[in-house]
Amino acid sequence: MPDLATHVGLLYVFVRLFQPKLTIFSRKPYLFVILCLGTILPDVLTRVPLVILAREVFFFFAPLHTPVLLFLTCYLTSMLFEVNLRKSIFIILIFGAALHLFLDSLQKTIGDNGYPWFFPFSLKTFNFGLFWPTESIFFIPIILITIIVIHLLKK
Amino acid sequence: MFTNTHYFLKILITFLLVVGFCFYGNLQLSGKFPSYEHYLSNPELNHKKEILKTVQKIVKIYPSAFVIREKGKDILVKTENPLVNNFKKGMVIDFIACFNKEGYFELQRYYIRHWIRVSIFVSFLAVLLVVVLFLKYFEMEIREYKIFKIKKLNA
């Protein structure tokens, strides 16, 4: 997994670049926060229990990093909000989580230790293998500079 | 009354589905991906498959290889990864390697301990940022909702 700062940073760059089309985020800024929540959700669900509990629980929480279970978790999370907001929050959470999974699919893994994208239907794993997970930290300065440039240009 | 029951039923069913899939995933995935401890404790697997070496100090560096000392014995780990240039003598790394035909360890994947710490730290900062933004926007939303309700009552 690339670190969460890379996930959130790239998401910010993505939203700012497509701002003319994604006007919803300028009208309702809290939806951008929901989008960020969606993008950190897969790692928060699978990694936080490892920190709080023990390494042995890894395989129990690992399925929460797959599309089907993320769909259900996003639905469950959206149910905690007000009725009128639920649908938009659900869609935005899904969108954020999908961006997270897309970025994760680009990383390298050893052997079969990738993510089982089609769980529970298949345990077949697949990754594009462009970079190692921890190498994403080296992109953080570039992302930060991009964010600053975008900010300055928009002003 | 019906709406409330319907709402809680939906939450309960989704929650049970998620937990059920997690149990199923635990059974399936733990069988598919044996733990690294399993590799380490099985000498036969050690020589056939990739294994994880944790907290190893590098004792010597070559242009395309490095040496670790294990139980008083030096092990040469070969690599084609150009990022090996980042390695320094005495550096602590976690790595996965497998034996090649020549009997050398071939590096497949590694984590430099301090980069993992940096990765976890920036991830924590990202989560903190999202939580703060979430609380800030929703506090604003709640305040606006209360003002709207008071105005409605006054009218």
C-alpha cells in the first residue's frame, strides 16, 4: 500500500485538476472530506486493527481491502448519515475507495501476495507492478509541490 | 416505527454480511498465503520458496549485492534493484528473498526500517488531517442545520 499521505495528496490533485467538472466539491466542501475518508477507508479498516490488536488478525480484516467488501462497508458507513445525504455520501465514499484501490493496484508485489480483487468469488491476485509500496514516500515532495503550484495558479 | 426497524435491519444485515465475509476470508486467505513464520519454521520451504528475513543488519555492500550475517554465517543477497544504492552498512532492513539456481539469495522486496517509520508517520498525519477536516465541516453543517431549524420554528 502506498502511504495514506500519497493517497490523500493525489486525490486532492485529482479533484483540483477536474474542479470545473466536479463542481459539487466547491458547493459542498464537506463532500471532499467524505472523499478523503473514502480514500483512507481501505487501509484504516485493514491496518488499524493490526496496530490495535495483533498481527494474527491480518487475514480476518484483509478482505476489507477488496471491492465487494468495501462496497458493503461504504454502504454501512453512509447509513450513519442523515437520510438526504446517504446516497451522495455512499457514491463519494465508493469513488474515494475506488481511487485507493486503483493506486494500490499499480504497486509491485512478490509472487502471489497481491490483493484478491475478486474476493469472495475468486482468490486470484493481480497487480500492475510499477513501484514497491514504500517507494511512494519519495513522491510526497513532488505531490506537495504540485499542490502548492495548483494553489498558486488557482489564485 | 417501520422506518426505524427497516433502517436497523438494513444495517444489521450489511454488518453480518461483512463479518461473514471476513470469517470466510480468514479461512480462505490464511490457507492461500502461508505466514512468513510458516516459511521460516519449515526448512524445506526455505530452500524452495521466498522467505522473509526480518531486522537484518547489512554487513557489507557490493554494487549489485549485499551481505547479511546470520548465526555467524555471511549470506550474500543479490539484487538488480538500483535502489540498493540507498543501502548503508549497518542498515536495518526487512526483506524477502529466494534462492536462485546458483544458490544465492535473490532480493525480491525490501523495506528499510526508517522508511517504514516515515511511511507510518505520514499516514498517521494524513488520517489526523482527514479527521480534523471531518469534524470541522460537520460541526459547521450541524450549526447551519440548527440555525435553519430555529429560523423555521420562528417563522
